[in-house]
Amino acid sequence: MSRPTVYLFDVDGTLIVTGGAGRRAMRRAFQEVVGHPDALEGIRLGGMTDRLILRHGLEVAGHDFEETVIEALLERYLDHLDEELPRAEGYRVLDGVTSALDFVEGLDGVAIGLGTGNIERGARAKLRRGSLDHRFAFGGFGSDAEDRVALLRAGAERGAAQLAAGLDEVRIVVVGDTPRDIAAAEGLGAEIVAVATGGFDAAALREAGAPEVYARLDTAEALDALAGR
């Protein structure tokens, strides 16, 4: 009998692309809170947690990493994200995502959640426009931890609890599109299903340690990997 499985899906570049809505919302937040709209210029955001993004941005802006400033930035970011998402012309659910989720939901003994650097409210907002948020009952989020391994562990624990199992009793599958997803899966001792649907090509993901890289989530090979076959 196969082990119960916890799936942790990344959001940006794995499930959806927001057409730059997230970066624009962050830029507006930095302008309003610290007066430095260009703090994120040149920073590759893929795979970074929201708090890590803010840490780097504040360093560029020459501002101390203070909790009150972080809270203010996140609040303004979320408000602007709610404005940016509906008008983002480049927003889309990535090809193959819906059918791959249908496939996973049809398997026995699974818990399907998120493993994302987005804080939870931001992740839910991004997915809501694509009518995907209801498909993930739990997750590990950037609001759980700045470190990606730690937030994935939080998500895995929630998924295991949903399956009424211990963390050591479940198979954990991280689904992502960046080298940071791959490194965090390795740090957690989880499997990785890597897709070249975001900002990194297959060669970069293989170099980062992905045993296989898939062009989209609903290929026969990707579905076999998700099912553990």
C-alpha cells in the first residue's frame, strides 16, 4: 500500500503568473513606506519568501529591517495587490495546472496544499482570480517563516494532520519552478516535481538538483511523478 501523500504546490510560476501584479504592488508599498520605489530593481524574486524580498529591498533602500516597517510594507503591499490583480492583463493560470490538480485530487490518501513564499493572504488573493484558492485547504506560507524549508515543514505538518498521520508517516511532494523550491525540498527530505513554467529553464533546474524537469504539470511523465510511479 502506498503511503499517504502531502502535496505542497508553489504559487508564482508553478500554478499561475500574475502579469507583474505582485512586483508592482511591492514597488508601490516601498514608495509609500520608505520612499524608495526602485528598491527591488534587479532582484530576481523567484522562490524568495515575501519577508526575504522585503529584507533585500530594505537593504537596497538603506533602511533597517525593523518589524514595524515590515508590517507596514506588508499591509500596503496586500492592499495594492488587491488593486493590481484584477487589472493585470498578463494574469493566467498556467497550462496543465487544472488537469494536474484534478488528477491529484483523484488519488487515494492525499492532502493538497500550498508551499509558497507568499504570505497567506497574498497567496489566496493571487489564486482567487484564477478560481484556484478553494482547491488548497492548507499550506506553508511566507507568513509562517522567512526560511523556505521551515515554511514547507509547517505546510507538511498541516497536511499530515489532515491525513491523521505523523510527519514521518507521509510522503511529501514539493511542486515548484525555481532552484529555491528544489533546495528547500531537499532540506526537508521531500520529493521534488520541478516544472520549467516560471523564470528558470530546464537546464537551470537540473543544475539545481532536480532529477527530472517537466514542461508542464499534466504531461504523462509529470503525472507519474506526482503519483509516485
